[in-house]
Amino acid sequence: MSTIDPAALRADCGNCFGLCCVVPAFARSTDFAVDKAAGQACPNLGEDSRCGIHTRLRERGFKGCTVYDCFGAGQKVSQVTFLGQDWRKDPGAARRMFAVFPVMRDLHELLRYLAEALEWPAAGPVHAELRAAFAETEQLTLGGADTLPALDVDAVRGSVNPLLLRASELVRAEVPGRRRDHRGADLVGAKLRGAALRGANLRGALLIGADLRGADLRTADVIGADLRDADLRGADLTGALFLVQSQLDAARGDRATVLPATMHRPAHWA
Ligand code: SF4
């Protein structure tokens, strides 16, 4: 397997043709100030593929844009799959590019999780399988503009997820004491202030608007957990597994929230 390049799994908007601002449909809501059809460019997207309101997204009603992460899929589609071809100059290529982007985004998200799990010493027993899954998934991303749209991403996810879970279990097994299991739980608005969630399984949990002030989330597995408007003020997320920046960007927090070293404190936090 080639060496993992962490930068390749982070959005590089300067090398993307604004695909996340064109491909998805938006419905006017608290997240988006306008309705927009799939495949139609956002009115704020410039000809240079830059957002005209980038520094004012929240105040202009585009909060949804601040919590999106393509995991590097945008530049991969723009520069690798389509070799730097701008969708504006070729409507045929545009349709194909827009079909590839969501698939690439899902594959890159999986690569991001696999790369993280490979950093965990406690997951050593499955490192070989993780490396193989990373190589196979990476190979899929190179499938080309005609192959990628037909790819069964759910099947890929279905084969990778058990491995990610096994890696997570190996790490969380080292956490002393009882580890709570809230996998997929509906915890919308839950009162979890000060909760002992160290090493917990919060995979896919719905934590929208949950009160997690002062909660102990160290080494909790939060893959796919919905943290929109969750209150993380004073919470400790040290070593949280599969935490991504967009989850933090969607939540609330403050200077007392303890974050993993790889994450940055969102600008809108107090
Ligand atoms: S508001 Fe800016 S970031 Fe959001 S979709 Fe439009 S151009 Fe993209």
C-alpha cells in the first residue's frame, strides 16, 4: 500500500471546482438561505469556484455549508478523475462529474476512518486487514468516470464497517470500567450533562441538541454520530474515535471543551 497522505483526505477547495456547491440540492431552511436544485450552482459560487460569502456563511444563513466535509473527494474528482477539467466548460463532463462526486465522497470518508484506525496501537491485531481495506478502497477511487457512478458504495461500506468496529472495540477494551452502549440510539435533546461516556459506543447515535456539558467522552466511538447543536461546553473529547471536524463544527462548545490535537476549535464557539 502506498503511504497514506493525510492531506489527500482533507478538503482542498483551491483544487476543486466547487463541486459541493453545485452537486447537492439545498432546501431553504435554517441551514440554507435558498432553494437549489441538484446540479445547479449556488448563487454565491463565483466563476473562480470560490464562495463569495466564505467568511460570512453563518450570518448569511448558510450554516449547512460550514459543517460539510468532502474528505478530499472534491479535489480528487476535479484533478484525478477528470484531470483538471472544469464542469463549466463541458456540460457532458459536468453530468458525469456530478455523478462521481457523491460516490467519491463516501469512499474518501471510509478512507479517512481507515487511516485513523491505523494510527491506533491497540488496533494492532487488525492493522493488516485495515491496510488491505485501505488499499482496496483507494483503488476504487481510481476507478474512472464511467465506473465510479455504478459502484455499490453500500456494499463497500458494509465490508469496511465491521473492521472499523473491531478496531474501535480493541481500543475501547483498554478503557477501565463500564462502557455504555448507545449505538444508533435516539438521544435527541437528551440530558447528558456530566455523563460518564468514556469509551462508550455512540456509533450513529442521534445526539442533536443533546446537553453534553461537562460529559466525559474520552475514547468514545462517535462515528456517524449526529452532534448538530449538541452542547459540548466543558466536555472532554480526548481520544474520541472517528471524530471528524464537521461534527464539531455542527455542535456548540467553548474554550473549556477538550479536543483531540488533530481537531481545531470552531470559530463560532465561545
Ligand atoms: S454559500 Fe458558499 S460554500 Fe455554501 S454552497 Fe454557496 S458557494 Fe458553496
